[in-house]
Amino acid sequence: MHKPNITMACVVHCHGKFLFVEEIEYGKRTLNQPAGHLEKDETLLQGASRELYEETGIKADMQFLLKIYQWHAPRSQTDYLRFVFCLELDECVSIMPQDSDITRGLWLTLDEFNDYIQQDGQCERNPLVIQALQDYLSGERHPLSVLTVFA
């Protein structure tokens, strides 16, 4: 049986800006939403909140489910199921990554994000990063009640 990697990501929005984390992948600076893998004995919502805290220092609960994406990463030949959640903040707080893999956090408009990835040697972590932004901006949202946890 095939078992894809399960990841969670957070589209964090505040006053027209989105929160990104910068990491080095394959020798290039990349931008991603705060994101990571689901851990054993953890719900998707717990995992999303944990990853948000680890990568940004922000402690918050998710407000909506944006979308669920299935993606095959061609470089690593890995399959992913990515659950993307939304969070609206009242202020663009300072970012204090707890994870040493994160070089910094950035609050960027969509145009600033596009400018960043146009710079030589920089890119978005994967195509789901921009797709999630586009889906968010189109108004896509689903209540968290669509997720049910059975113990």
C-alpha cells in the first residue's frame, strides 16, 4: 500500500501581507508557508499550530481549512497530501523561528513575493505555495468542522 507524506501548511494573512518562511533547499533560498509533516499521535490542527509556532514563534489556532492538495514532487519522487489552513492576524507580528532550518520570516504582499522569487537563485519551495495564495485570494475557505477526529 502506498502511503504519501502528510503535511500541513498555514496561509497567514495580515493587512494585505502574507507570512513566509525562508529556508535553504538544494542550495537555494526558498520561500514557503509555515509548514511541516504530521507527527505520530497528532491531529492535523495540532500539527498545523505546532509547525506555525516552530517556524515563526506564533502561537495561534487555525481558523479555516483552505484546501487539500495532492502533489508528486518530481525531484525527490515523493507524494504528498498537503492540508492548508488559514489564519488572519490583526497585526504583522515579529517572527522568531524556533526551528534552525528557518533562516527568517517575511511579511510580503503578493507582488513582493513574486519579486522575491524572480531574483536569481531564489524560488518558492514548491508550486503549492503560490497555488495556496491564489486559492486564498479567490475566497476559498472551508469550516474546520469538515475535519473529524476519531479517537
